[in-house]
Amino acid sequence: MSDVNMNLGNSSDAQNYYINDEGIPICKTCGHPLRIRQKLLGKEYLLPVMCECRRKQLEEDEKRRKEAEAREKIETLRRNSLMDEMFAESRFEKVVRTTYNVKALKIAHRYCENIDKMIETNQGMLFYGNVGTGKTLLAACIANELLDKGYKVIMTSIIKALDALGYGKDNDGYIQNINSADVLILDDFGAERKTDYAYEVVYNIIDSRYRAKKPLIITTNLPFSELTHRGDLKTDRIYDRVLEMCYPVEIPGISWRMMMAKERYEKSGKTILNGGD
Ligand SMILES: Nc1ncnc2c1ncn2[C@@H]1O[C@H](COP(=O)(O)OP(=O)(O)OP(=O)(O)O)[C@@H](O)[C@H]1O
Ligand SMILES: [Mg+2]
Ligand SMILES: [Zn+2]
């Protein structure tokens, strides 16, 4: 019979076995054999088999490896998402629900839950409303939720995109990169300066996304009436595509920034600033 000790040398629990009456090494932990007897061409061999605990350990190693791989993938997606640090921690759970945002929140939630269908049908979204109502916040929540799920999301603003593009720059490369995203989020649509150049760039970005047949999410301060108003070819051809790609959702209300500033003032500023008077 072959030397059992030698053969078990590289087992992680090499010493954790005994030889039973039939000469088979048995794992002391799980009681399963570490060898089976097998006849081959008239000769008898002891062939290695995995005991239960070894198999479980390998399974766990594999699970841990896959989890690390998934984490690494998400970190890479996050690094490449172009997202503002400020919104890195934005999550649906943290958004304060108000009568103003409840509908948009529900839609945004549903969008994420049904993301495969949304991607398949090239369905985007357009959050519009007054300044500071939480449009960027909601878009960032969608971005983070989808990044966590392992989708490639790029979230940038029209102004940043305009900065990245220009004469002598790798315009094609930039547009190709943002279009590689499963979901592209363009913040502050319409906030760019109203120059022919800016319109041309915005048109290029929107049209290339349109042709890529991939979802686009936009936030804008532009009133809906302006997006639907026709008459200026420069904007018509942009807005027309946007409205075809993006389901419009209004986030009404007043500015959170103003509310927060007021609250801050009420809490501490009031006494400090008016103190001594
Ligand atoms: N429902 C909410 N719960 C908690 N914080 C909120 C909520 N809505 C907005 N905020 C906060 O208020 C600030 C303004 O929100 P945000 O930037 O999303 O507004 P916006 O609609 O994109 O504004 P703008 O039109 O100027 O781009 C942010 O700091 C955001 O985190
Ligand atoms: Mg915003
Ligand atoms: Zn075992």
C-alpha cells in the first residue's frame, strides 16, 4: 500500500486524520475518508478524495474570492464613474421624504429595481424642477444604487463635459468613454452658456447617446415648457431627443439649500451673529 503520510502531506489538515481498520485515512474533524481504494488494471490504488471539511473550506475560499472580485469591480466602477465626492454617500434611505419628492423618489426607486428592463428598452429619466429641490441628490442615489449592483454608471455635468471637450482634446475618446456607461447621468442640463459652441457640444453628447441606444438620466432647472417649446432649431434638435429618451419627472418644492441655511441660522447663527446686541 502507498505511504498515506506522504500522500497527505499537502492537505491543510495533514495531521488531522487516523487510519481505520481498512487502512483508509479518515478525517478526524468530519469523519469522511481522505482516500478511496480503487483497482486499476489489476493494481490497487488509494486515490485522494476531498473530505467534507476540506470541500467546505474550498467552497468558502471560492466564495470569498468572488466577493473580493465583486468588491474590486464595484470600486473600479466607482473610480471611473466621474462622480462628485460630495454625492458618494447619497443613498435612498437617507433622503428625507417630503410631499414634494415622494413621487420622484418612488419612480427613481422603481427605475433601479427594474434596471435591466430600463437598459433593454433604453429608458432614461429627466428630473426637472426649481433650484435646490433635490434633483442631483436623487440622480446620485440612482447612480450609487446601480454602482453597488455592479452596473457601469457615469455621472457628470454638462459643464464638466464641456470642460473636458474642446479643440485639440480627445473628444471622440471622451464621448466614447461616457457612452460606455450602462447608465449615463448628465447633471445640470441647460446650465451651460448659450453659445453656438456649447449647443454643438451638447447636441453631440445627446445625439451620440441617442445613437448608442442606452439610457440617459438628466437633471435640469429648465422649465418643462421650455423643453417642449419648439421654434429654435439649435435647441429643438437637442430637446427633441432628450424627451424621446427621458421620462420627465418633476421635483417641485422650495430649495433645500435655503431651508438648510435657515435652519442653521435658527440653530446657531442667530445667537452668534446677533450676540452681544
Ligand atoms: N429630500 C432631501 N433630503 C435630504 N437632503 C436633501 C433633500 N433634497 C435635497 N437635499 C439636499 O439639499 C441640497 C440641494 O439638493 P440638490 O443639489 O440635489 O438640488 P438640485 O435640485 O440638484 O439643485 P440645482 O437645481 O441647483 O441643481 C443638497 O445638499 C442635498 O443633499
Ligand atoms: Mg443639481
Ligand atoms: Zn474533514
